[in-house]
Amino acid sequence: MSWHLIQENSRVDLELERLAKREAFFFYQFCDTLTSNELMGGSIMEIKDILSKCDHTLLKQTATWEEIKAICDDGMKYETASVCIPPTFVKAAKEYVGDKLAICTVIGFPNGYSTTATKEFETVDAIKNGADEIDMVINMGWVKEQKWDDLLAEISLLKKVCGEKILKVIIETCYLTEEEKIEMCRVVTAAGADYIKTSTGFGTAGATFEDIELFAEHVGPAVKMKAAGGIAGIDDAEKFIELGADRLGTSRIVKAVKAMEK
């Protein structure tokens, strides 16, 4: 190889590195073939593909409308799967985004020990206000008491209320044994829910790779998987997707992409 060609290759490499750091978002917007390998130095999944599986989330207790509106703007700009927000903001958010973005909200959140009637009312109200997707929390005490029929009945009822709307079932894996997680895979499948979800993000731990691997082994073929809580960044996100997760509950991926723009 000639010295001139080596110099030219080095120049190209430096230019690509500069573009990856300073103009990544330009490429994200205008080049459909750009991969996160070019952006992050090692990953091969397209950033747009990762974003399309994110439920861009803001569920903190002190959330304000201005903050909710900002994540809706992010969700529309970066084409996330949805924004996941508190129920009190669903109506305003849906009016704000229209059909440009799916609105997800939470039911029985975060502890899961509301009565079934309360969860039913919350679900009806959320859908009436414009929610496209519902993330419900199971009664974890019932899991410990092995009240599988009660859990099945509750999830089945909420799925009936949801109809064609998406229902995700949060089982809060950090509090469950492996045997309990496996049994909940069976219950969620039998209830006809659309997703099984690892975590609220308010428990003692969030999603783990091992939990998604366990779900993949034990849920039915019609049930998808959502990893939520503790997803550190794009590398984590890609790994969860590779293991079979179809959704990610996180705000960090959008934040990472925004940082690339700077």
C-alpha cells in the first residue's frame, strides 16, 4: 500500500470520527443506512431502530406539563414508539400530539395493590382521555400468596377494557423469585396481554438481561417483552433488543442521541 493511500485512509478515518461526534444527528436524519457503529464505535444496530422501540418515559412525581410537553416534542422528533406519562397528563398530551405519537400511561402505579375495580376505572378513564397504550402493575402480594387465578382475572379484565389498545403487564421482577417470574409469564400469556414488562423503575432494581432471557423462554408466542428501568444507554438498549425485547422503557436513549447533536 502506498504512503499516499495510507495518508488518505487516515484522513478519512479522522473525518468520519469528527462527523460521528459533531454531526451524528445530521446523518441520523438524512441517511437511513447510518448505524450506531458509526455513532458509538462498536454497536451495529441503527439508532432509528432503537428509538422506534423506546417508550420515552417521564413518570417522576414532580412532573409538570412543560416537562411532559418537552418529552412529547422529543418523541415526535425522534419517532419513539410512544411517550409514557402520568395519567393526569394524558388528555392534554393527546390533544397536543394528535396522531403523531402514541400516548402510554400507567395503571395501579407503582405499587400495584389498588383494587381491581380501581384499576378498571383508571384504565377506562385513561382510554377515554386518549391513551393508546396501558402499562398496568400487578398485585405482587397476590404473587406471594400464589393467587394465580386472581391475577389472571384482573389482567384479563383490563385487556377486555383495552380492546385493541395495547396492554403491558408490569410484574416488577426485582421482588419476584425465578419461579414466580415463570408463573407470571404463564399468567400474562393466558390473559391475552400484549406485553410482559420487567419493572416500574420505582422498585429496588430495573430490567436485567437475565429477566428478558427468562421471559423469552416462558411467554407465549403472542406476548412481546418490554425492558424498563436501569437501561444505561445505547449499548444496553441494543443488548435488550438482541435478547428479544420489543420495547424499552427509558428516557436515556433520546438523551444520548440529543447529546450527539452537540
